[in-house]
Amino acid sequence: MKTSGTAMAWLLASSLLAGGPALAAAPKSRAQAKAQAPAVVPAAPASLPAPLEPPRAQARGRVVSAAMLEPLMQLVFKKGDDDFTLKGGIAAVLGVPDPTKTRTEMLSARKTTDGWRHLCSVTLHAPSGGGRPVPGELVFWANRKVGRGSEDFYARVSFDGKLLKAIVREDKADEKGYVIRGAGQPMALEIRSQEAQERVRRELELWLYGSGLKPKHGKKHLERLGAFAKAAPKPAPPAEQEEEGAEEEGQPAAEDEPEPAEVQDED
């Protein structure tokens, strides 16, 4: 059966009104073909953040690289308050001398989205020959109120990124509702346990990336941290061999061991 042009046009219009497939004209050029191609929707980002360190580094016991910790260490050491001291039971479980003085930066609970107060301390060690104190290790401390009690988490991290200690402590109210601050006994976590790794990761993401800070406070913190990231010295290129005797024997040239540099505090 033949269909007239008018009937064909009517059938096409009916199909479009009914939501049926539309007949598109064939593209006349490559540009038109590209314009008619369906848009590619990008895949949704992964829900979990990328690890702070690759698996190989994590296998060596590091939770973060020394290069990433350097700006944070400089910020806390040069700008932190010096009125926080680790002593008593918490110094014992952290494995630091009692007392140990620190420089400390604090992010109050009103600045965070998790309701915790977060502190980052650099322990101070006096050089054997005297002089100004030098930085030792990083101690992260998170604290929140739980009812009338409180909960604490401590993590001690070396400057090369190894988790050395992870501790939890909870002060609970007695049967009369009274809470004695600090009465809860600190409990050390196995540093390779999931709880220890997740808790220290949360602290690192907050202090290094601003994750968990409210937008205004996160921006300010990252600006302060960025100033020390720009000032961090770049690693020097490897020294060339200069001693002919070592080269003749097929041994690398000996290098004088540099004196440890002392980080100077800002006046």
C-alpha cells in the first residue's frame, strides 16, 4: 500500500507527540556528526579519599610522608603556644619524658564539623650542648564531650611519618553523675589496628587538608600551612664524586656528615 506525503508527515508528527523515536537527519559534515554525538557524563568520584601514602610506604609502617609533615611541623613549632606540657600518666603511655614541653596549635570544636577539639603539638628537646629547643615528634590530640564525661584520642607520630603510639581515654560519670577530669585510664591501641589507623588518618586529613573544618576556618588554616609549604627547602641534588681514590677502587666517594640543622624560632 502506498502512503502519500501528507499521510507520512501526519504519522511522523503523531510519533513525536506520543514520545516515539525522532528521525534525525544524517549529518552532512564531521563537525555536525561531532555536535550530534551524545554527551559523555563523567564518572562520580570515589567516596573514599585517596590514601595519604602509597601501599609500599604504608607497608614500611608510615602513615604519611616526611615531606607532607614538614610544613605542619614548621607551622606548629614557630607559631604554636608553649603553655602545653605532657606529664603524668599521659606522658608515660605516650612514651615521652615526664614532663615534656611542647609547642601546640589548637582548633576548637566550634571550628570543626565533627564537634571535636583538635590539637597538634611538637615536642621540644633541649640540645645536649645547650641552646634553643629543637623539635622532636608530633603529637595529635582530639577531645570531645560525651554527656557529662569526655573522650580523648592521642597519637604520637615521628617526623618521618611513622605512627609510634595511639591512645584512647574516656572519662565517665559515676553513679552520682560526677566526672573527675583525667580519671579515665589511658588505653594503648595496637598501632596496626583498624581503629588506630582510621583515627590517626582523620587527624592527618584535618591538619594537612583542612578536612573536617568549617569552610572559613579551613581556608584560613590552609593559608597558614601553605606559607610554610612554600618556604620548605627543596632537597639538594646528589653530590658528585670528587675523591679520585674512591673512584679508582670502585667505591662511592665519602661525604662529610653534615651537622644537624637547628630550627630557629621566630622572635
